[in-house]
Amino acid sequence: MINPTIDQIYQHASVRSYKTDPIPPEMVETIVAAAQRSSTSSNLQMYSVVVVTGAAKRERLAELCGNQKHIAQAPVFMAWCADLNRLERIAQWRDYQQVSEYVENFLLAAVDTVILMQTATLAAESLGLGMCYIGGIRNHPQDIINLLNLPHLVFPIAGMTLGWPARPHLPRPKLPTRAILYWETYDTTGDEEAWQEYDTTMIETGIYRGRQVAVPGQEGEMEAYGWTEHSARRVSQPHRVILREVLEKQGFLLK
Ligand SMILES: Cc1cc2nc3c(=O)[nH]c(=O)nc-3n(C[C@H](O)[C@H](O)[C@H](O)COP(=O)(O)O)c2cc1C
């Protein structure tokens, strides 16, 4: 079943090489206004986005986000932030005290922000723009908070590069849908077969070219490295372990 919207969704590919051409500010506004049409918990709209276009600041952001060159290259960087600061001020303005110290409060704002930014992605891609999320924004969150002047109860969930793709980007295959879609109950029968199928697909794309892994039980034997090996290695390492500390400093106490 395919229609123009689904077709556009299927064309998504993270873009990491951009032309230097700028994006008109009205286009950025159109994208953010479209994103605002997204559902949001109780219509509370617990998010903000900081758009950075200045080259020097993008260079600094590129460094802070793990020396990712596409951040300096893309004409626009967007910092998508969970924001309970606005409601804090609104509650005070109306003579109430906002409750913000529970995990639920952070989760509400984070979920709202993620939905907002993915709608922005679809809007941007429909205009021919390319984008790439930047989780690296959480590598040095306190420096990002200082650089963007993020107040109490505002936290950067993800960054995004936005610009005109320098070349066509191929969509990256995903797991067979049966590996993530369960009907009625969570039933993992057949998962391993689906994972193997996906490993083969991903090896064929050449994404992991040159990477090999030892064949279990066969000394000295090596075989091509696929998505399961790549992902298992990735999740076996801790990442961004200081987040809780910075979240607490920003006022998200996660009780
Ligand atoms: C929350 C999030 C953070 C990400 N962070 C980065 C990042 O810091 N740098 C990067 O180059 N890609 C980043 N990505 C892009 C993913 O690597 C990419 O979406 C994934 O490999 C799938 O590829 P696709 O988007 O082309 O389908 C991120 C994606 C998400 C959803």
C-alpha cells in the first residue's frame, strides 16, 4: 500500500553532506510551524527549538557534538529541547506551582519534543531538504546548555542538521517488519531468522565493508560483520553517563 506520503517516508535517509546554499528563514519557520501541528501531551507543548545559522557557532557545535563535520557544513543546526521552563513561568503567572521533579514530567516533555522533531523532519524532507539527527548534542550537555543559553527546566534532547543534500543519499534498510511488529502479545518466535536476514541485507549494502568478526568455534576463521554484531558492540559500551547529573542541574530531578 503506497501513497505520496508513505513514499516520501520511504525515501528518508540521514544526510551527512550538504551544499553551502542557505535555507531561507521563512522555510525554517514553515517547517517548525508544520511540526507544531503534531500531537502533544494534553496540548502542553513542552518543547522549544533553538536554530543556529552562524558559522562560528556551528563550528563550535560540531566540536562539542563529537567533531561531526556535517554540523559545520549544513547551513542550519536545530537544537530540539524538552522545555518545562515555559510552563513554570505560566504556572507562576497564573499563581500556581508547577510539579516538575518526577520522571513522568521529563518523559512527557521528551516525548513531545521527539514527536515535534520527527514531524519537522517529514516537513523538511517534503521540501527537498536533507537532515540528520545529532545525538552528539548530549556528549557535552553542560557546554551546549551554556552555548545556547538554555535556562532551568530546558534540556537538549537531540540536534538536527538541515540543508540541501550535496548528492543523493540511499535509504538505509531496516529490520524486517516482522522483527518489530508483534500481534496481540510479545512473541519472539522467528526473531533470530529475521535478524540473520537483516545481517545479510546490511552486509550487501557495504555499510560495514572491511569489518570482520571471528566465527564462533572456528579458530582463526573470520566472517563479514553485520548489523547484529555492530549493534551488540555498540550497546555493550556505556555512553553519556553524566546525563543524569546535568539533568538534575537543569531542574529535572527524575524522582
Ligand atoms: C536520536 C538520534 C540521534 C542521532 N545522532 C546522530 C549523530 O550524532 N550523528 C549522526 O551522524 N547521525 C545520528 N543519527 C542518525 C542515525 O545514525 C540514523 O538515523 C540511522 O543510522 C539510520 O539511518 P537513516 O536515518 O539514514 O535511516 C541519530 C539518529 C537519531 C534518531
